[in-house]
Amino acid sequence: MSAPSTYVPKSAVGKWFESRLPIMGLLHSSFIVFPNPRNLNYWWTFGGILSFMLVAQIVTGVVLAMHYTPNAKLAFDSVEHIMRDVNYGWLIRYLHANGASMFFIAVYVHIFRGMYYGSYKAPREILWILGVIIFLLMMATAFMGYVLPWGQMSFWGATVITNLFSAFPVVGETIVTYLWGGYSVDNPTLNRFFSLHYLLPFMIAGVVVLHIWALHVPGSNNPAGIEKKTEKDTLPFHPYFTVKDALALVVFVMMYIWFVSYIPNFLGHADNYIEANPAVTPAHIVPEWYFLPFYAILRAIPDKLLGVLAMFGSIAVLAFLPWLDTSRVKSATYRPLYRQFFWLFVIAAVGLGWLGAKPPEGGYVLASRILTAYYFAHFLIVLPLLGLFETPRRLPGSIAEAVLGKGGSAAAVAAGAAQSPNTKG
């Protein structure tokens, strides 16, 4: 949990304010002296990167909303107006559009890191579930944002995805009609999506606050997957981890700016530069890249209702991960069998992403079905059984031992290396 605050205001005004609203003391205890496991590596920087990207998306989104017109007859032209007439409008739009992709790159790395190191296990179950909720809200926000330019892929993507809800018995048609605001994707649909796209990022920000709060109760997990025991296991958040996170953020932002500056349309679709036309269906309807694995799962199932359930189930199953994984060991570093199955899962997820962009025919469909079967088998069969049959490696006695050796000091590491028969000169 957060360290006791040692913040002492120097000015009389600061002391007066702190005695009535101790927000500076809270920030100091949470982000300055907060004890973090000393063995955190760069995979633990993506939480800070995601916070930065959320702020960037909200700021650029608010600016774009000042110039966007949520009307089916004017939306496409208003986007062109932003690109051509608004001062630096092209930059703001490209920052926002590519920012969504950067957001999802960071969140997928964040999720895979959590799965590899067992960050979903007790006592961090609520932290993990809040993360899954954030992921769902991100997907809803991104989908609605993709509709707003009102290009061909926007229109037909909205038509196809919203139509999926009609597969649900009894209530399906009612849900679709409510989403559309009528009996087809039209102006009421665009208004609904614009309103929700503007609202949901602030909901995400609220859940992120809960996510950070839940993180500060047990503290961060770590590559060894063992809990903090003594002060030797930890270092204060500042300056050790602020410097590390800042370096990672700079590198990530450089990649982000490179995309915006040189290939801003690389992750988009050319058909979205054609105004929406309900009379002309694109040859191949493809969602944004970050939806492709789930789109492949949807198309792999021949039955529409089962396909929709599988698509939503592929996300919902993540929330049950703390209970599906029966092993007491968290980190894959000490789980040799799990490590192999984890990388098979990563290959399956990436493969589904690739297949989601391919036409639903022939060998692509067969491959999608195989990878979909493995995706669910990983959670429902592999993880429960591994906990029963896998023999993990010996865990270190403490985080300090994992970092510094059994003696808990750099001298012990050097001594151990000198005595090791496998030491190479």
C-alpha cells in the first residue's frame, strides 16, 4: 500500500491547504515515496505510457470535437475541413487517429506482461478485473470513434458490427434499433456514437483512478512474482522509477511521432477517404487492426449467435483468469511449461489478428477455427491443468535475493559467481 506521507508544506498557505485537503500529501505518498519492488523491468513502464496516451487522446479529442459536425450529411466534409482549414488540424487529427493505435499497442503489451508474470493472481484480482473493464471501454470508444469520419469503412463497419446484436433472441432487434436510432445506420446513429465517444474516455479516466487505487493497496507485482517482505526488497518510486518510466515514455512517443509524421495513414484503410454510401458495399469490410483477432473469432464460428458469443467470450474470459490459473506460482520465469504455452497463446493471438484481415474463405477460415479453439483451450483447459501437473522451479526467498543473490548483497553475487563451476572467464 502507499507509504506514509512525509510531505511537509513549507509555506503558511501550503500548511493551511494541506490541513484541509491533503492532496499533496496523497500525491507524495503515492508517487514519490511509494515503495516499488526493486526488480521491476521496462515491461512495467506501460502503465505510465497508457496514462499519458489517455490524456493525449482526451486533449486531442476535445479539440477535434470543437470543429466536428455530427451530422450524416456534413460529418465527412467537417473532417476534411479539419484537415485542410483548421490551423494544425491535420496534426491534431493524425495525433488522435494514430494515438488510438498507440494506445492499443501499449495495452496489449500491458496485458501480455500481466499474463506472463501472473499479475492477475491474488491479491490483485480486482486490479486485473478493473483492467479488463478499461479494455472493454477502450474497445467501445475506439469503435464509435472509427464511425465518426463517416467514410465507407466507417459506415459499413458500423452496419456490420451493430447488426451482430440482432443475433440475440428476443432482445436483439430492440438493441439494434436503439443503437441505430431507427431502422438503418443514419444520422441518429452518428449522433449517438459521437455523444458516447465523447463521454466514454472520461469514464475510462474514472476507472483508471480506481485501477491505480487498487494497485496501491497490494503494490506492484514483479518479475519474480513474490511479495515484498522487507525494505531491502523495495525502492522509492522517485527518482528510481520516474527516471526509468520517463525514458520508456520518450522512446514510445518517438515511435508515435514517427508514425504521425511519416506514415499517418498506414494503420488506417483507404476506403475511409471515400464518403459513406449506403448503396455501395466495400469489397472487403475490415475493422481497425486492434479488433482483428476478435473479428477472426467471430467469423470462425459458422453460427451467427455462437460467433457473437465467442467474440464477447474471448474478452470476458480474461476477467476469470485469476481463478482459471490454478498454479500457486505467479511468474512464468519459474514455470517452464507455462512459459511454452504462453508463447503459443501469443502466436495464436497474433495469428488471429492476421487472419482477421483476410477474406473469410478456404484455408483462412480453417486456420481461424484452429487458433480460436486454442485461444479458448488455453484458458479453459491448459491453465487449470498446468497448475495440477507442472513442477515449477525454486522461487527466491525474497525480491532482494532475486536481484542480488542469496546473500542479499552485490558482494554475495560476486562471491557466488567466483565459486560457480559454470562461470566462464
